[in-house]
Amino acid sequence: MNDQNTNLTTLKNIAQELVRQREWDQFHTPKDLSMNLSVEANELLEKFLWITSKSSFDEIDKNRQEIEDEVGDILFSILRFCDVSNIDITKSFLQKIEKIKQKYPVEKSKGKHDKYTKL
């Protein structure tokens, strides 16, 4: 399985089955899953602490397995959060993309990192 041949429903089902087998549903509340998502995202951030932006690419090559593990933890957490909260992650993503397009029109934001209020 990889990104080219796996859909979100498959990943959600894999996560659901892991949780079901371990009887972890009782711990997977929106509050706890959102907190876990933050913890896991911060563990990814920690991999890049105190290095330059340029060397962050090298860090991925140097510590690929650890970084991939953190990415997996983050994806697991967000998939579980959306499942428990009855959020369609694809719909949420596409709605957000449209909002970003409105806030950051290409003609104003291309090549810039300014916040939309400063464009």
C-alpha cells in the first residue's frame, strides 16, 4: 500500500480496526485525540529544532524512519479525530483550499509569504 493506491477510507478502516481490537474507543474522545494530535505534531517539530531551514532536508534523509513514524502518528491521530467527530476530512480539506484561494489570490500572493491581511 502507498499513496498512489490507498484512499482515506481504507486508512480510516485500518485505524478503526486497530482501535477496536485493543478496546481503545473509550479513550478516543475529540478532546483527547486533539491533544494527542498536538503532542505528535510537536514530536515532529522536535526533529527539526535548532537546525536551519536548508539543513532540514538533510535531516529527513538522516532520520527518515523516525520522521516517518511521527508523520504516521499524526495521520493516525487526525484520522481518528475525524472519525470520532464525524468530520469528512476530504470535504474539510477542500473547503479550506477554497478559503485559502479566496484569501490568497495568485495575482497578490505569488512568491510571497505575507499574511492575507498584508497583501
